[in-house]
Amino acid sequence: MSDGLSKHWLTIIGLGENGLEGLSDASRKALVEAEVIFGGPRHLELAGAGGKGQPWPVPFSTEPVLAMRGRRVVVLASGDPFWHGAGGSLMRDLEAGEWVSHPAPACFALAANRLGWKLEEVLCLGLHAAPYARLRPLLGKGVRVICTLRDGAAPAELAEWLTAEGFGASRLTVMECLGGPRQRVRSSAAQDFDLQDIQAPVAVAVEAAGRKGLPQASGLADDLFASDGQITKRPIRALTLSALAPRMGELLWDIGGGSGSISVEWCLAAQGAQAVTFEPRESRLANIRANAAAFGLDHRMQAVLGKAPDVLKDQPLPDCVFIGGGGSQALLDHLWDILPEGTRLVANGVTLETETLLMQAHATYGGHLLKAEIAEAGPLGSMRDWRRARPVIQWSVTR
């Protein structure tokens, strides 16, 4: 973080819809002294950048800013530059002493103050460049969300998506051009949405109603996943996620992914968790990718075609490995050779050959060996009996 006292060449200014009127003296001074001012066309107009103004390139890139290192440069962003703004993108290439930032109230703060919502109890999402499915793991009865959207057509699309997901009764508050003279706030139920002539920038507040939302515990229902039948079933999946023990920001290798259900639940379990799902059958990659997209996780899940251990070459090393299919002595030996100390490994098997393999691995490397035998009630004529699934052996160990 810059303390604003060092010799900086870049000033990042958060700008509201009231333009120059809402800026601090320091922001105004930086604009007057700037040689070049970068921003979107709307920001450049609001700030009166004139001939100093330079629009962001399309597709977006910070390179033009960095190329002017050492000159007096201003970057304009909406509200708080470090909340879904350009500030975070620039930080990858800047040292602490090179910049200073002057934020304005973010649209989330303006929206919460307009609605009377406690911001610390509200989910804030930038959906201006992300699919609406990012909401799926978050929505539930009474959940409140404020999200930014890309343009005036997006609120109607969001309403349609919510209705299709069973949240048609949700109350949407559409807030246009917050904090400026063009500000307008209107509300509608998602299933009855008919608001017209919506202007950007736009944010939508959602008070979720309708379905109860996804369970927050591991072991989601099997029918929530696209699958050709090759899926770790719900009870075993719950046991497996417990053994995998997802933590924030960790990376999973899911070897023999099948439907990708383990990867999905790994990513759902911890903020920022990621997964690479390796699957040797090309026909199953479509299901893995479809499940990632359906749960809003396609930015954190990657499906890779290939058979382990060969396919593991040049992949970023994981924090945890799950072997759900294709286990072999060669694979275990390879993993033991390449995995860093502290990496967790969990392997499931149902065949006698895999059971023997995992029992030998347990004898060699230690860890925990578990055998799960599950039966579910089913019809037997006019009565019921127990339908036993194949026993599953599970070996878990820390490298």
C-alpha cells in the first residue's frame, strides 16, 4: 500500500457519478498536474479530461499506463479503485512507492446507504464480467446480494436467470447511476420484471426468495450433477470431502474426475479453492465443464484430458490430491516422488485390485485406511430390504 508521502508518478482516483463535484482537493490537484489521464469514456467525460484523456484499450490492458512510468499519470476508476476496479490490476506491476490512491464511495456503499442495508451482512459481487451462475452457491432464503452488472440489458437477464433457478419471487432493486444527477431506483419481483430504459452504470440488489438454495454441507444430491453414471455417490462424496479437508485458496488435483463432482464440492467448500480435474475419457470432459459452469465455478475449475501420471507433467503442484479412478502403483510412486512434504492424498477404490494396492500403500506409508459399506432401503415386493452398494476402501495420508 502507498502511504501517499513517497515520490509517486501514478495517482489512482475513484470517481463517482457526480464527477468533479465529489472529488477531494488532492484528486483535483492530481488531475490538474497530470500529463495523461486514463479511464473509460464515461469517466474521462465526468472528470473533464479533455485532451489529456486516453481511453483504456479494448481488450483491457494496463500496459499503456505502465509504459508511461515516471511521467505524471492519473488513472480514473469507479468509486473504490480496489473493489472490482483497475487498482488491483495495476498492483501486479507496481512497487509501493510508485502510486497513491484517492477512493470515492463504491457503488456497494452507495447502494447499501440507499437501501438501509448493513453492508457487512450483504454479499457484494462484480457480475459485470462474470456469469450469473456465480450466484448459485450463495443464494438462499433471505440472502441479500448487491451486484454490479455490465449494461442496461443485464438486469432483465438476471431476473430471467433467477426465475429459472427457482428464485422468481426474489425482490430486485435496480439502481442506475448512483450518486449522480441521473440516479434512479426502481424495484420489481424477478418473475414479473418489466423495467425498461435502464441506464448504465447499474447495480442490482437482490433479496432472495423462493427456493432454499444449495445445502452448505458436503454431499450434494447426485441429480444436481451432469453425469454418465461415473460419479462419486453422495454419501461417499461427503466422506471423501471430509478426508480431503479443503482450505481457503488450496489447489486440488482430481485424478480420474468422472463427472467432476469432487472438484465442484472442493471449490464450494472453501473460498478461493481451485481444482484441476484430470480425465482420460474425452466424452466426460463435457460433463465436468458443464458442472463447473452450472455451479459458477468455471473460473476455478479446469478440466484436462489425459491419463495420470503422464498428464501431470508441468502442472502446478497441488496442496491435495484425490485419486478417484485409475489408481496404480506407478501413479502412487510418481506422486510420492513429486509431491511436496505436507501434501494431502486421498484415494478411493472399489475393486479387489485397488483394495490390495491401497492396503499395501497404507502398510508402506502409513496414514488412515477406511472401509465404508453403505446400504439403502429399497422395495422388495410389497415390503423393503437393504440394497448394499459396493464397499469403498479409502486411504488418506499426508506426504
